[in-house]
Amino acid sequence: MYIEKDFIKAISQSFKEYIEHGSRSTEKLKPIHNFVAQTLQKIFGETYEIHFLGDETKEMKVKGKYYDKDIDITVAKDNKPVICLGIKFVTSNYKQNANNYFENMMGETANIQALKDLPYFQLIVLRHQTPYYSKTTQRTGTKEPTKIEIINEHDLQKYINLAYDTPQAHKPYAIGILLIDLDEKNAKVNSLKPQTLFEKDFAKLFESKLSVENLFAEIENYKKFLESKK
């Protein structure tokens, strides 16, 4: 069901929207969210509804243990959520915010999963070479980054640790991370394989638990589980 080349096209379009409308605009989210929603619709079929941020659709507010939250993508049946999926596309300054991204992901996951039997999946898109913009460049509007940061094994190890941890409320049902190379001049995007970037054993662990292919495979398996309960 998951087709990587179509995902890459959606990421490229999202980046174009980001450049045109700015980081605060929701327009940059729509191409990726639309791709994921269409993929989930294929997996679950027309008897399920997909709620997401689109031109004619909107996110579903899901009741959590501590607060209600608008979820990026929700699959529902008869308006009752059956899975939730969060999406993060980091375009710059990843290392500066890495721990915040990680802790926020665990917090929003725990808020939903602690209340009831509702799995939360997480999809993350990271630039392997990520531009860093200092406060000065952000303030002056300079387009040239202060430096380029490389996402390495250390940056991703916490996701490996979480993926292989025992099931807990703060652990997403499954996590998918896509590492990309992004040419900003023409918004050209290429996916990068972990085995070309990392040490062999680390790459194997990453592919096994954190690939986007595995994420959607886990979603398909959960759908089969739901169908088996009928």
C-alpha cells in the first residue's frame, strides 16, 4: 500500500508550500497529510473515515487522558477513532530542538494511549543534512544557514531505544522515520537508506523498527487485528 516515490513527491510539494507560504502556514502540511490519508484509506477501505487537514477535510479532536487533541491523521469507524497518527517534518534547526521533539512525541502519545485502547503511530521526516539558522539569521531574514548539521546515529539512538522498549503508554505503537536529502533550489527530494549512512548493525536495527515501510506494515497488521475481532 505504501509507495515511497509518491511520498517523496508529497514531501517535495510540502517544501514548495513551506517556501511560498512560510513556516507558520498550514499549507505546507497538506501534501504530506493528504498522501498519508490516501494511503490509510487504501489500507482500511471505504468503510472507514480518514480525518486530516485538507482543503475539504479537517482534523478530528480526540479525547485524551489529560486533554483533548486535534490529531494530524485519525482513522475512524462510525465517527469513533480506531488509530491516530502524528506527523513531523523538520526543515531546519533539528539538533537544537531534538529533545523537545522527542519528549513532545512521547507526551502526546501517552495522552491518547493511556486512556483507552487506541494506538498512536508516529511518522517523522528528517533532513540528513539539516540547515541551522541562528537567531541573527532568523531575525534578519537571511536565507543562508549559519551551518549545516548532519543527523547521525547519536541523534537517532533514542528512537531506537524507544522502539525496542517494552510497550508503555508513551511508546508509540510504531514509529517511521524517513531520512531525506533535499535540494532547496528546486525542492528535489531523495530518500536515503540507513545502510549508506550508518554502521551496519545500527542500520539493521533502524530498518527493522524505524523504516516507513515497517510503520505502514504495522498499521496493516493492526487493521487485520481489528477485522479479526468482528
